[in-house]
Amino acid sequence: MFGLGLQVGDPLAGTGKVIFSQKFALQFGMGFTYWFDDYFYTWVDGIWYPAVITTNKHFVLSWYFGVGGALGALTDWDGYYYDHYYHDDRRHPKDHPDGFYPGVWFRVPFGFSFFFSKVPVEAYINFGPQLQVYPPVMVYPFVGIGARWYFI
């Protein structure tokens, strides 16, 4: 199954998921982060569904966890945050006159999925830590609430 949808939170994004089995899927998305920096951000996560929490005639509620990665490009950054808190000269605006500041993350998503029985829709909450590995090294959270429509 393949689904497409929207997510609000950080990142604010268009999302997709390819479900390969009852236990494994790939989720991906593209959008903008805004809590710590303004990044254009794209990610891919492999996720596992270890157990169903509950099921009834209306929906199936499952939890999941996974690992993934993300790439991004910082937009509209003036250097204030890093100059005043991290003193990271590698990202100072004078060193990047083109305004392109790449970023690389390692993500560990957790979440809950509501798969509805009567319509091909999933509602979810997705959250977890992410480690920014380039530059500089930082850890901060991501969280999103969204829905996807599935094409069977």
C-alpha cells in the first residue's frame, strides 16, 4: 500500500508511506522545520510495528519505532543563534554568501497510527529525537500530527 498526506508540527510537510508488510514500512516527507532553525527538510525512516494496541470495527491502533535520516538546507539564517550560543564559525553568514547551509540528521521516530477500517486513511502522531550530525552536532526533537490517504 502507498499513502500520501500532510503533517503539521515540526516539520510542516507533505508525507508519504509505503507499507511492505504488517510489521514494516518506509515513511518519508518533505517540508520545513522552524523550531530551532528554518530548514527545508526531507527525510526517510524505516519503521517497525511491533504490536497492535487495540482494534475494533472502526480502526486499528498500532505503535511503531524506527530509524532514519534527513537532509536539509537552511534558509533565511542570520547567524545570531550560533554566534551567541555555539560560536560555530563554520556556519557564519560571511562564509556562505550564497545562503546555502546544508544539514544532515539521524532520526529515531516513535509514534502511534490509527488505520481506519471503512476508509483508506491513517491518522498518526510521530515524535522523537534527532541528531544533527553536520554542522554543528546538536540533538533536538521533532513532532508531527498528520493523516495519509492510501491508494491500494
